[in-house]
Amino acid sequence: MMISAGPARAAACIDRYVDVDGVLDFVFCEGLPDHSLATHHAAARLGLEEALRRAQHPRVVPAGYPSASQPVTWAEFLPPFRHAVLEPPYNLGVAQGGLSASEKDALFVELCAALLPKGSDSVVVAHDTSPCTPSCTNRRKRSSCACGYFDAGSEWWGTFFWTVSHPDAPHMLVILGSATD
């Protein structure tokens, strides 16, 4: 399994999202052996490593992380995903005067169409965002935690970590989010 650019339409949509101050990270993985929970877990780890690399974060993801992963329904996934996309710590498009409700709705529909697989066979897996190691159970120690990606969001805005796949798709999408004001 390896990191890929994903579909061309997805890259353009992600660029637009980032341009209006979206804070989620999107990572595509390809070369999947299957769409099992174990593959979702491996893609989650690879996606987290890539998000840390992109942020030039020097920490390493420890073996066995994420420690827990479970399939969720679309009904369980879409409300927190919508919140994570449209309600970052600072409003979307602040530099442009903020996005209207209709502009936010259009952006969400565009992201869903470009990024998320279609069909009832799609699988969404939620991954644990708790501290990477047992020694990271209190806030003071977390700053030295092995991965640290989810520290900021655990203070206020939230942490998000999903993988999404479809059996007919050549890739799996890893979605990560952690931010604070």
C-alpha cells in the first residue's frame, strides 16, 4: 500500500477547501490488498504518517496505533464529517469575508461528490484519536507523545479520523482532523 494523489477531481476540490481555510487532511492510499478492517487500519496508520510528514512534524507513529478501529454507518459518519468540514475553529473563508451558508453547503456537496465513494457497498471506519501511548494520558505528557497529531483538537475543536473505501475503487481515503483556536 502507498500514498497516491487520488482522483484529479479530488485534488482540485481539496485545493479549494484549503484555500478557504479548511483544516482537515485528506490522504489517498492505493495498492490495497482488500477492503478489510485490517486494511483500513493499515491505511489509517499510513495516512497519519503522511499527515505528519506534510506538516513537517518530526514525531513517529508508534507500532499498533491507532489502537482501536470500528466500522460506522453513513448516518454516524456524515454529521461529524459535515461539522469537521464546515465548522473549523475559525470560519471558512475568513480572509474573503466568510462563506455564506449556501456557499458552505455547496462546498460540502462538492467535497462529498469528489472524495467519497458512491454506493451502499462503501465502508467507513472510525479510528481512535486518543493518545498514542499509555504514557500520554495527561496533557503535560502529551506534548512528548510519539505522534502528537491529535493534541490540538483534543483541547477544544475536536479530533477526527476516518478511512473510507468502496470495493470497486482503486484507493482508500484517509480523513484526519485536529485543530484549535
